[in-house]
Amino acid sequence: MTVRARARAGWEWLKGPEPWTRRAVAGDLVAAAVLVLIGFGIEELDNGSGLREAASAVTVVTLVLLRRRMPAGTLVAGSALGGVLPGAALVTILLGWSAGRRIVGAWRAVAVFALCFLLYVGLSVAVEWSQQRPLLLIAFTTLMYLATVVTPGLASRYWSQRRTLLHALQERNDRLLRERAMVAGQARLLERQRIAQDMHDSLGHQLALISVHTGALEVDPKLTDRQREAVGVLRQASVSAMHELREVVGILRDGVEAPLREEEQVARGVAGIEGVVAAARAAGTPVELRTVGEPRQLAPACDHAAYRIVQEALTNAYKHAPGAAISVELRYEDDSLVVEIANGPAAGPGPGEVVSGGQGLTGLRERARLVGGMVHAGAVDGGGFRVAGVLPYGAEPAGGPALPGAADDFGRPVLPPGAPPMDWAAVDRELVGGRSRSGGIALGCGIAFAAVVLLVIVVGAGVALMISSVTKGMIDRSEYDAIAVGTAEQEVRDRLPSGDSVFVEGLEKGGPPRPAGASCLVLMSTETGDSLEDEPVFRFCFKDGRLVEKQAYEIRR
């Protein structure tokens, strides 16, 4: 294997199962740079050598880059090295966050974090054992571990589980929506096929009979020319109805409108309106057709919609106002075509019962809406009726945004494209109160909350303990000056703190020799030394029940 191949294999191993994007690499490098800079500051405060600063920087960069591939190993290494290299201690925040969401298995995560705690605390105490403050170090390192490792790990684990569950719910919801759409499509197709079969069997038979009888009647020699012309109109209407019925049956059966020949498209567009009007005149209905403006080309859907509006309006006029004069007007406006059909009151009594499904005008409105237009219908003064449609010269693209209130074939509201299929805020609320699938999320949330509460309690208790310990081992210069040598020991001890504090441990080692046979009380000063390493100290020595000596000096920590 060549060096290049080995380098590529090593890089693939380093990336691990997660893809490394440029954004992820840049984020890791930025985070490592920030942690390295903070580590330099910590090393400077701790008087670390240049070699230790370099070691801390290399450790931080290495652990940050390896945390995706080895979350548990990097956390263990970071916890161990953080106790030895102060400049690399804060990298455990990022390692804890990374390990919390990547370690598989709750008990494995608990074992890893427990091992890291033992290493973190144990090595910190071992390094600082010479200061003779093990209890203080254990308390402080425990607080640091809870704040920098446990809390980020629990928060990351909860966030990761919640995101995984929401992703699973989203996939399940999408699958259910697809299945529902398939079931609805199958039901719609079966219903269309049933309707198509019924229309073909019933209406097709009746129209065929009409066509046959009118054809035979048209050649009857006993008919006058006027009657033969009327019968021819009926036969032609029945033939046209059979053609349209065949088209509708095909649409219902297959769900796709069959392509029309060019001459059929012209006959069922604005150009075919004149033929509809001529047929009405031939049937004895007075119809006037007017065209206003310069004719313009319409989109096929709009062209067909104009034809259907005129056809349906004339049909309604035949039914409800027989013998009334009808006017059809086509007005070519600047941005739309206006189709207006108006009729006067009925000239006489109707032919009897009028068969009407009551869906004609509703269908016209829907047809106009689909192409971006509108239809208005209503009575006019004098007892007549008017139907007007406004159609744009260009149609809206199929599948455009649904209007508010639109519904599908089953009465459910239709969402516009791109709209979320589910209210995920409602899903979040459901997860909080759920019992089965949301159990892991609720448990993670509870653990994270309990960890935060515990951390606050421990920090508060630690701060209170430190304040109490400090007050037991610290005085100011005025109290030191007010006490004179030769004062009774009990009186001095009553005026001074007890000195029972972990902060005064080791303060007497760097001072001057104590008087022979004397017992001494060592206290810290509220003043600060010349440097961060110098600690001002007050010492009071007692012998035979009296204060025999008091000393003020500085020691180097």
C-alpha cells in the first residue's frame, strides 16, 4: 500500500461514520483555536512552562479532531489529561457534549462518565497533594466535573434523543400520508370507474336511441323542410352529446383527459361559440352574439372555459326562460376576456318539469377558478338572468397554490405545496405528556433537570462552605495591630477566628521559626501580596497562657 493510499485510509478512519463537511471541519478548528487560547491564559496564570503550553495545545487539537471517531476514548483521555494539564481542562466541555450523544447504550455511557470522574478527580488530587488540601481539591474538582462534563453530556444526550424521535415521527407521518394518498387514489379510481360504467351503460344507451330515431325521422318523406331541419338539429345534438359523453367517461375511468384533435379544440373554444349560438337559433331561440375589442389568443384551458360558460348559460336559459331573447357578448379587455350571457324573462309558460342537477353554475365557478378567473351569476332587473365570466389570457399552471378553504375529494382541507404536514409544536407538546415513545425523552429531560438542580445545590453548598471556611481563617490588618503581646491567650482567641479552615493549611511552613514550646495560630490576611504567588500571613504564638509573639510575613504558594 502506498503512502497516499495509507493516508487516505487513515483519513477515512478518522472521519468515522459521520461525514465531515467543510463547515464541520471549520467549526472544529475554530472551537479548538478558542480552547487553545483559553488554555494559554490558564497556563500563564498557573506559571506553566512553554513545553506544558505546547502540550496542552496539541492535546486540545488532537482530542477535538478525534472526538467524532472515538467519543468514549477521547473523553477518558481528556479527563485524565485535564487533571495534569490545566490548559487542556476545558476541552472536556466539548468532549462531554460529543460523547453524550454518540456513546451507544445508557449503561456504557454511565460507565465511561464514572471512569472519567475517577481519573479527573484522582489525578487532580495526586498532582496537588503537596498542597495538603485534598478535601478542598476533591470538592472543587467534583464541581468542575459536574459543570464541564456531566451537564454538557446529559444535555447533548437529551437533545440527540429528542431529535432522533422527532425524525422518526416525521418519517412515520410522511409514510402515513403517502399510504393515505394511495388509499384515497384507489378509492377515487374505483368510484370513477363505477360512475363511468353507469354513465356509459345508461346515458350512452339513451343517446344512441335518440340518434337512431332522429336519423330515421329525418329521412321521413312526410316531414316538411322546417320539421326536417329541426330533426337534423336534434340528431346532431345527440351525436355531439355522445362524443362528449365518451370523453367524460374516459376522464373518469383513467383520470387523464384524452388529447383532442386540433379541429375539436377549435370547436370547443371561443371559435366554437358561434356554432353553439347558430344551433340555438336553428332551434327557434332568438340569440344575439356580439364581439367587442380586438380578439386575442387564449390559453387552451381558458379557451375551453369560455366555451363551457356560454354553453351552460344557454342551457339554463332554455330550461328556465323558454322563448326569451338571449344576448351573448365577448369583450376583449386589456388583461382578460369577459364572457357575458343575459336573457330576459320567459316569453310564456315553461314546458313542464325542468330536470336540473343544480351543479352547472358551481362547475363553471370551479372551472374558472382553476384557470385564475371568476364567474358571477344572478338575476337582473326586469326578471331576467345574467351569467358573466372573467378569464385571463394566460392560465395559472396546474398544481398551483390552493386557495384558502379548498378541499379534496374527501372533504379534507388541501394544504399548499411546501406546507408542513403536521404541527411539530403540537408534536413537542404531545411528547412531553406521552408515555410510550416519549418515555426516553421525558427521562432524559428529567435527568438533565436533576443534574442542573444538583449542580446548583452543590455549587451553592460549596460557595457557602468556602465562605464559612474563609471567615474562620482570615483577619484584616487592623485586628492584627489591635492585639498586643502579653495579652491573655483566651482573650486573644476570643477576639480572633478559630483558624479551623482548609485555606490556612500549609501557611506556617514558610514562616520564621516559632518560639520554643509555643503553640501558634496562623491566619490569612485580607490584603493581597505583591504577586499572585505571595500570600500575606499573620501568626500568633502562645506560651504559658499569654501571647508571647505575633508575626506578619508573606509565604510563596
